[in-house]
Amino acid sequence: MKPTTLLPLLLQIAAFTSALPTADLPLSDPVEATRIADYWKPPIKSDIQFILTGIPDIDDGYINPKTGIYELDMFWTPAETMKGLKELGQRTVCYFSAATAETWRDDYKDFQKQDLGLELPDWPGERYLDIRRDNVLKVMKKRIDIAKEKGCDSIEPDNVDVYSNENGFKPVITPDDTIAYLHKLSEYARSKGMSVGIKNCIEILGDIFDDVDFAISEECVQYLNCTVYSNFTTAPRPGTEGKAVFEVEYLNYTYSGGWSDQGIALDPSKFRTNNVNFPGLTNEKLRRKLCNLDEPGASLETPYLKINTIIKTLDLDGFVMFCDGTAAKTQTKDVETGNRPGLNRRSWVREKSWRRMGGMPFDP
């Protein structure tokens, strides 16, 4: 090729290269050879409501509290509810277990015998999954497809800390196996336009920062590990941005006041609360402790480590209390539970939490 014909071609290539987008990938994504779709991510400062017992009842055209984000069971929450919540200005995080197989889920039959490990203690019908197997990933991708079809904005694949439990697999599942597994789940979910959250898994938080868009902590006040999440809410290295952390703490309560027609507690001063893990702390003192408000410099306007805290009961139903002492009950309705009648979900929290709390929460 003559130089006179080569020059225009080189100029075209240079122009094309300079026009390629260089900053349109979400900052939380690892560097990938393939393009990742844009997707919603929770802002650093956010409110949230977790409901895994029942589903929000929005038949009357309203939702309370208007937290902006609702986490719901992906299987049992219908697409109509997801759509209705979006019309009411709420984003949805869809929960499913990504490392256990539950006999009451519709796709249990899709797991192979080799996928299944030991049964979870105290949870008949639920068994650990070998997250290293291709078939397990295949089933989870189908679940992510369902989440997309239902209109979920985000997913929370739970129980991936299978490496820290007696699961029955040989060779043993390692934290590195979970990191690799989460990378695959995250890449697939993001390609479908959904963000990804991680619950607990504090041993690998630094390693999975790029593969998740927010974190959920259970009882970090109780376990004295809230500071672990500081690398999420503040950028851990150049070229990254902080990500939201949602903290849920648990209590028992009684309430002698009234509720509005839309489920708002009319007299929060009439709540009486306790948590057996913090003997001697009740009511406002307990709430301040659970919300980290006693930490130096912490306030409602400037939360400790920028963590977004809510207070629930272990039922994970419509009740929620916020750090300013206000409380609400989201109106909910029951859902069909397949071959596990009488239960709306498996426990979201560790079984030992039930024993620590002294049993079920109470509410007259």
C-alpha cells in the first residue's frame, strides 16, 4: 500500500479510537473485556426496608415507610408487586439463597445429587451447595433471569459464606471459591442491568469490593465488627468510590401506642424494647447503642462510618424502627409457600441469633 493511501486510513483509526467511551463503566466494576450494562446502585446515604416474611401489600396504592429501597424474597414476590413499588418510587433488591438448596423452591429439582452437601442444622429441607460446580452456577443464572423478568433493580445472593460452615464437601470450599463464584454471579447480574449486594462475609470483603455494589451487615454492633465496613463506605483505593452499607440490628419490643391507618407509630415514646445481648440497655439507650450513636462524632446526620442502620425484629416482617426513634409497620400479605406451609421464608439470620435473642419477638 502506498503511503498516500495509508495516511487517510491511519487518521480514521485515530479518530475512531479517540471517540471510544472511556468512563462509562460503573466505577465498582472490575476491568472486563466485555461491556457491562448500566444499572442502578444504592446511594451511600440511603434508607431501606427488609421484608422476607410476607410481601408488601400495595393494593391501596401506597407504601410506608417510603424508604426508597425494599428488599424482598425474589421467588414469592410477584412481578406486579415489583412494578407497583417502582410506580410508588421504590427500588427493589431481590433476595435468594445462592449457596443452599431449599426443597420448597420451585427449582429445587434442577440441582444434581453431586451439588448437594449437608443439611443445615435446624433447617430440615435445606442443604448446602457446592458453589464450584457448573450446574449450581447454571441454576443461579436462571434465578437471576427470573429477577430480571420480575423487574428487580438489584439482587442479594445470600449464604455465600458457605466456606465458614460444616457443608460436607471434599475438598473443602475455600474463601477463594466464594470470591470466584461471586465474580461470575455479579458479572451475569450486571450484564442484565442489576446491581449486586453481599451480606456479612467479612473475611472476603476487600477481595469482593469490585464485584458488589453495596453490603449488608447483620448485628455488627453485637459482633464488634462495624469498622470492617469502613472500606466500603470510603473509597479503598484510587479510581474507586464508596458504596452503601446497610446495617440491621434486632430487638424485641412491646408498644402501647396507636398506629396510623398507613402504619406509622403515632407515639414512639411508648415503645419498650430490649435485646438480651445488651443487658441493662433498654428503650432509647438500646436504640442509641444499636445505631452506633454513642460513637465519637456520630449523629443522625453523620452516621458512624456512614453506615445506614435500621432496627428490626427477627421476624423480618413489616416492622421497622429507625435511628431517630420513629417506627412503622409496612402493610403486608401472606404468600403461597409451596410445600412448606405456614412459613413464608427461611431465617435470614444465623440460627444462633434466635437463641441469643431469647426466642421470637413479641408484640401484643
